[in-house]
Amino acid sequence: MKQFKIIVEKHSDGYVAYPLGLKGVVVGEGDTAEAALADVQSAIRFHIDTFGSTVFN
């Protein structure tokens, strides 16, 4: 499995997480940093499963 750097940002209404190094929009969100991280990890898997190796920079 390829590793990605994931940015987690705190916003006034929760947390947002997104990976660096993927083509396309992949975002996770949650009430906690952990929830946003889990959500974006699931989104990354789905993105790669759907679009294949074309998503890698």
C-alpha cells in the first residue's frame, strides 16, 4: 500500500482531512481529528479502487 501525507485542519464546525499526492478531490470530515482521518482513509481506498493508478502524481 502506498503511503500519503494527510493534512488535518481544524475548522469552526469540525475537522477536514485530505491527502497530498493524489489527482482528484479526496476529502474526509468529522467532529474529531480521528474521525476525519478515518473518513479520508476510506475515501482514499475508494478513490484508488475506482480510478486505479491514474490517480497517482
